[in-house]
Amino acid sequence: MLLHPHPDSGCSAVTRLDAGAIRTATGGLALTWTLEGDLPALALPALALPAPAGAARRDGLWRHSCFEAFIGMAGEAGYLEFNFSPSGDWAAYRFTGHRQGMTALALAAPPSTRWQRPAGSLQLTAVLAPLPGAAGSLHIGLCAVIEARSGTMSHWALRHPPGAPDFHHAAGRVLELAPAGPVG
């Protein structure tokens, strides 16, 4: 699915940004992003492919280039947030409401990430183990923060709510995945 730049924060170095999400056979999620463009014009750390060494859980990844997923469960005000930096670092949070009640999300296993950098693009596949309480319908917002070498930030999403960029807003969670089927 095509991500769109926020009207107030485009980036001419990015020519296309796609993302997707599917449920895995084990009941988890596979999230993908493909960024195309003039990568040398972007502030991206050097990658040790396919998985950066020393990747760890870290806060504040959204302050620089990172790919993000916001996952809401049908009928619930709370949602989950995942951040994936090209450095290999990641973060996972649980919120009780719009930007409220943020806590670190306990995971059964860290996300499995695979970074690739074919000519003119940067690709990420992140596989998440089954998430607690996520067996029902999911409403997902896939997005990205992209930093240019100039320091300019651009915000990309499947859909932007009115106003300033706000990936936490429920109106951005437009990708719906059906309830998980039986595992096994």
C-alpha cells in the first residue's frame, strides 16, 4: 500500500514509499516497508545487512528516520506502537488511549527484522510474534518518519488525519486485518 507524505512535510529525495501487513501462519504479524529514492540524500545509518549487529530496544527512534506501525484492536480505545530504525533498533509500546497511558509493551520475543538495500531502495520486513489480545480484527496504521541529510523531517502514512502529523490518531489506522484463524 502506498504511503503519502503529509502535506506540510514532503521530501523530494523519496520517490515512493510502500508498506504492508499480513498475519503469519503462527498468528503473528509480518510488516513490510519499501522506500525508493535518492538514499544518499537521506539521513540513514550505515547498515550491516541483513540484520544490523547490536540492534536493541530503544526509545526516541521517531526523532530520526524510522518505520512505524500503530495497531488497534476492534472495539478498544487502546493501541500498540512499533518503531523500527534503519540502525536496527526497535521499540514497542502500549497506549490506553490517544497518546495516553504509554507503557513499554512486553513481547514474547523481540521482533525479527530483515533489512535489504537493493539499488535505490531500502526494504524492511519485521515479523512480530503473536501479540497479546490481537487475535480479533486489527486496524493498522503504517507510516514512516524520514529525515533528510539537511535535517528536514517528512511524515508518511496510509492516511493522515486533518492538522499536524499525528500517527497516533485512530483515523490513520485504515488497514484492516481479519481475525486470526486457528494456528497449527
